[in-house]
Amino acid sequence: MSITVALYSHDSVGLGHARRNRAVAYALAADLPRLTGQTVGGLLIAGHPDAAGDSLPEGWDWLVLPGYARTSSGYASRRMHMDVDQLTEMRSSAVAAALEAISPDLFIADRHPFGVGGELTEALRLLREDHRCATVLGMRDVLDTPSVAAAEWEAVGGAEAVATHYDALWIYGDQNVYDPLATGEIPSALASRSRSTGYLSHGRPSDPGSPGHRPYVLTMVGGGSDGGRLARAAAEAEIPAGHRHLIVTGPQMPQEDVAVVRAAAGLPQESEDSPLHGEIGEAGEDVVVLRSAANVPALVAEASAVVCMGGYNSVAEVMATSTPALVVPRNARRAEQPRRAEALAAVGAVDTLPAEEISPTHLSTWFAGAVDRRVERSDVDLDGLTRLGRLAAELIAPRPAMSSGHFTAAVSAEKAALAEISTTRTAPLEACYVR
């Protein structure tokens, strides 16, 4: 017998949701077999084709849906010539059919409990009819301002609607750094179903690939759709003596922005057949601009210093290292990134610079002062990935391949370990999230 897991992310802008689910998949593939005595496989449902370029554990695969794009008036079809309601209906049918076919034992949705436009409603109904399937809503550490978050919960039917469809809510953060229950970003009515896992930092999947010639400083801007201004300032910044500068623009940066960044770095423009995944280059190159890079966790760990935006995954990868980091949070659309950067800066884990203050001079000064130091981050709980298998095992009913006594003993031992970890944490640091 085996355990089947399905993970959903809507993926309109960036790759953060899908990459977070990918890290969860690797964690479950590593730990659930040990806890349950069964093999584990599954399906990651994503909404951007770039997501499927990332590897998965053995026995797992991607289902890439036709994509959404964010516009000034809301969601729209990314490529297909159809209105958003038609696209939502198509995606909804595809998700429901896939879940009905694989009959998962565990379903995890990232961030949006009912998907865009309610596209998960039918799938959740089917899963609730199959009483074997446990359902989890995975949430990042920061959502938005409390008032914006409250309006979003109300728009999907409030805490009661979520509780009807989800057995548990996993918060992928450290409540002592930022507690979305205390701020009101997650309704208090969901507190009994919520568990702070710790940041999904240590144990992130690492693909093959060499960090390249050292020493170097690194700038990365997530998916890149709105990272052009930061990447250009980085390209114009002075490089610390004896270092190179690697700039990863992200696969979603508009081509015109990539051209500006390359020009600012004094590099030739890409040809139409330039590969998306570039090479790090030779040691003699002062600045290297890549659309994407293999093994980003290793790239961050080996850097002398890193500048990044404030998205969850970029920050989680940085936090797993001792590399000094300057977080320049996006300040448009949502307050999520500034609040995350502020909270982590308050506990000394990162430095932060408001987006409106980006300049080559600021970045030059920060790089010069950062390359000769490392950062201790052991006071932040970064071990969320090691706990997800235990939490999942608590939710999944015993299966025939494992005796009930064996299952109960394994889960009880893991619950005891979780309880011991929880008692070592201190009270939330309110100063980190009060604005």
C-alpha cells in the first residue's frame, strides 16, 4: 500500500507558491515512509509552466493548469483567449478530475483555501465525501495588514467555511518572530486547527549545480516579474574588492527589464536563442546576469552577501544559511513583504531597505560592509520541513500496510518530540509585528 498526497497552488505571479509546495513534497517523501511504513507519492498542481522545471521526489509529478495573470482589475487568463470565468471553470474541472482519479490520502492547498474564483470548491466537496482524505491549508508567515486579511477571509465565507473543508491549518513560520494569529491575520476561530511549523528553511530540496567561482556577492529577485528596478540598481553597484557579482533576474522578468539590467552591467544583450538556464561563467567575469540558476540554496550559502526581495521562499532560503542578507521588500499590492522584512530585521536575522530607497550607492555601501561577516540565525525556528511528516502522520488514518499499534506508537513519539520543541520556544515578540 502507499500514501498519495496532492498539493495545490494557484500561481498567478511568481513561483513562490509552487516552490513552497515542492519543498513540502520533498519533506513528506522523506519522512512519511519512516512514520507509516508505506511508500509515498503524489501530484503537485500548479499554475505556471516554469514550476514544472523543478525536480520532484520519485513517485511524484506535476499537473500544470492553464495560467492566470494579475491585472489592475483582478485575475485574467495568462495566454488563452477566454474570459476568467471560463478559465476558472476549466481549471476547476481539471483539478476535480485529477483528485478523483488519484483519490489522495492528504490534500494540501497553499494560501488560497478555495482557489481563485472558488475553483477548488468542487474538488473539496469530492474530498469531503471521501472521508479517508485529510485536508490542510498551508499559510505563509505573513498575509497582509489585519484589515486586508480580514476582508479576504470574509470574501471566502469566513473561518466557518474554511473549518468545514479543512482539518488543519499549517502556518509556515515562527510565531516568536511573527504571529499571524496574534495580529488577527488568521481568524481566532481557526486557532484550534492551526499549528506554527517553523520556517520551511532547513532541508530545502537542492538540485545539482555548482555555486561557481568564489568569492562572489549575489542579487536575486524571485520570479523577477517586478524585480527590474532592484536588479538594475544592483548591476550598477560597486562590487567589493576581490569579488564577482552574480545577478539572477528570475525567469519571469520582462525581456525589456533584462535588457536594461544587462546594459547597466555593461554586458551584451541576449540573443533570441539564449538558454533560460545560464552558466555561472568564468572567474574573470566581474558581473554575471542569469535568468535562472541551478541549486539556488547552495548559491546563497556560498555567497559572501546576498540582496533579495522579501518573498517567502527567497527569505526562507537565506535564513537556512549564515550569509548576510539585505531584504528589499516589494511595497506594491500587498504589505506582506515589508511586514516580513521588518519582523526578521527586528530579531537581527536580516537587514532591510525600503523599496523606495533603492540605489546603487545604498547597495554598494551595504555590500562593502557585509562581505566580511556572517549572521547567526539559530534563534529563529527554521526547522518546519522536519515537522511536516509528523503533522501529516497525525492526520492520516492507519492503513492496512501498517498495524494500528505501530502507527499510533510512531505518531505518539513524533508528537512528544513536537511538544518538547514547542516548550522551548518563548512568548511571541509583539514588537516584531506591531506597526
